[in-house]
Amino acid sequence: LPPSLLRTPHHRRRPTSPTMAAAAAPAAGALQVAIKSMTKTPDALFQSIFIGIGLFWVLLKVADSDRSSQDTEAPPEGVRSLQLRFLVVFWLLRMSDWLQGPYFYEVYASKIIGGSQVSLDLVSKLFLIGFGTTGILGPSVGRFVDSRGRKAGTLAFAVLYTIGALSVKSSLLPVLVLGRLAGGIGTSLLFSAPESWLVGEHSKGGYDGKWLSQTFGWAYAGDSFVAIAAGQLAGLAAASRGPGGPFEISVAFLVTGALISLFKWRENVAPSKTKEGPTIGEAVQVMLADKKIMLVGAINALFEGAMYIFVLQWPPSLIAVVNGQVPFGKVFSCFMAACLVGSTVFGAMAKRGVQTEVTTCAMLTSAAVSMGVATCAGSSLAAVLGAFFVFEACVGMYFPSIGTIRSKHLPDSHRSVIVNLFGVPLNLIVVTVFLSIKRLGVSGALACSTAALSLAAVASVFLLIAVNA
């Protein structure tokens, strides 16, 4: 049609009602005032974002329950019992880990050794001691878990993490180093022993794999709530007991989790042809013989390497773009809320029968794009925040996804050893970037994270092709 027929003649235009205009003006003004009040300070901004993400999660849960309420199948009694025993212990142990994280820097920086305050360089070295221990001893720890028992590995984690937590009460450098060594070994146990125990028990029961996906989804959705609660509890403990307070109360959660696993878990070990159990060499041969295991390992190492780089770089990234004091506690709560959204999306996809490899491929692509945006648009507050929250949602999807994928493709005979072997390249990535941080800067480190995520996305495509071949 000609433009003359598309335009409404002036004499036909409906005049604006003075009453409508008068009513709209106060509403618009009130909205502007509300937006300004919610964003006038960084504290108010992140509090509003946290509420917004929380409301979005509620809408997701409501939509998911409405669409699937009639199709939901109750798990068998044995699965419910297994889920309860695993989840309670898992969340207690994760609470102990989350409690120690927020005040890691402050608890060591507050020490006076040799008459002088501990420097940032020494704190960094203490961090690397723990991280390096995880990478170097991880495979041996995994062999111990598979051969001596996954329950024993979980109990050993509680003991070692308790030693690490109590070590911060001292100002003696050897004691602090011992604590970091114990914490490093404990981290290897935390990320292998409970998961291997769950998969082993699930296999013994002969249950359908969908219940394992459900359990992982619940575990990491609940972990987001645990992390949010840990951040608040750590703040209260630090306010009353100093930076060592969160470490002190983490011991209570470690002891409780250890006692429940001691009395409610039965021991299971990896099936092996020898009394000594699976060896590291055998695990390497199993990995090299199966392309899918190698691809799972690449995804594991590359994503988690990128994640740990992000953990070290998001504070300076926000300091650079936020006008004012960054409320790190509220930012952390926003990140955990975004993780909750991601784990909820994973649960909804699993419930609808979407192949986990497909979900993982989409998640890794989204993570690479979001980190690329944060790298290239580092001076824009909106772009950085949006990218970081999308990435954290991907983190929430990643952990139940990788848990499910590992349960499908890793043999139970070498599960813990292989999981810890994945940690070797992971630690090399993080330590290399960390040691080069002065030369790389924040944007360079985020670029390394983007590259790692992109490679992980490529590996996920190859895994998807291999699985469906």
C-alpha cells in the first residue's frame, strides 16, 4: 500500500484523553523513583538483582511444575532412601567448604609472621600450595578412594578439612602450610569420593539412570541454597569471631556429615581383579582406549579451569565498572541465585528426556559466548553483569550435567582415579594463568577463560557425535 494509505489522517487521530495522561504521569514518575532507589548504590543494585533472579527462579519452578505435574513419576523406595542418605551428607560437607571460601584471603592476610603482616604474595603462595597439592596428589587420592572405599574417602575428607580449618588458629607458617596441604588433599576427596559412592550404590541397586540425573540435579540445586546460607553464616561468624570464625563453625558441619556417613552409608569399592585395587597406569590406559572418556575429561578440565580463573578475576572486574564499594557478599548471593536457575533448567530438561550431552553442548556454548562478552565489553557495567550472571547459570547447569555424563561414560572400576586425573590439566591451566596474571591482566585472564570454554564447547560437540554415532 502507498504510504498515504498507511498513515492515519490528522483529523482521524484519536485525541489523547487528558484523564489518561494525568493518570499516566504519576505512575511513570513513581516507576522512575523506584528504579532510582533500587540502583542508587551498589548495595541496593545487587539486592534488587538478587530479588529479581529469585523471582525468575520461582516463575521457572511454577512453570515446570504446571507442565510436568501429571507426568512426574515417583522414584522407587530404594532410590528415595539412597537420595536422602547422599544429599544430607553432601550438603553438610559442601556447607563446610563454602563457609571457608569467602574469608580465605582475609584469614591469612590477618596473620603476623616474623613480626610483619602477611603479604599478598605469601597468601597467593598458600593458595597455590593447596591447589598444587590437589593436582599432584589427586590421582593417588583417587586410587585410594577406589581401592579402600568411597565411604572411607568421605570420612578422610572430613578429617583433613578439619585439620585445615583448625590450622588457621595458628600464626606459625609450618602449621599454615600443613593446613593447606591437608585442604588440598581434602578437595580431591570432596570432588570424587561422595560422587563415586553415590554412583556405586546406584549401580548396585540396578536403578534407572534417570534417577541418578535427578539426584545430581537436586544435589546442585540445593548446593546453591547451601552456598547462599553459608555466605550469610560466614559473615555473622566473622563479625563475632574474626576472619577465623567461619573456619571454626565449618568443623561442626564436617563432624555432623562424617557421623551420618559413618552410620548410614555402607562401604563400596571399585571392582578390581587384584587385591591392590585399580592402579593409576590402568586408569590412564582405560582413558586412552575410550574416546568418549577423553572428551569428558577435556570438558571437565577446560570448564573447571575457566571457572577457577573466573573466581579469581570477577572481583577486580566488578571493581573496575561499579561506581562505589562493591558489596561482595550480595554479589556472591546473586551468583548463587543464578546457579540455582541453571540447575533448575537442567532438572527441567532431564525431566523431559533431553539428552544430557545435548544440554551440555548448549550450556558450554552459552558459557563461552558470555565470557567472550565479559572480555570484550569489560568497561560496560550492564554487559559485564549480564555476562557474569549467564555464566553462573551455566555453572549451575554444569555440575549436574558433568556428574551425569561421568556416571554414563566412566567405568566404576577406575572412577575416582580418572576423575582425579582430569584434575591434572585443570590445575595446570589455573596455575599457569595465575602465575602469569601480572602480564595478562584481568582482560587477558578472562580471554584465557573464554578460550578454554570455547574448546570445551568443541569437545562437547565431538562427544555428542560419538555418543549418537
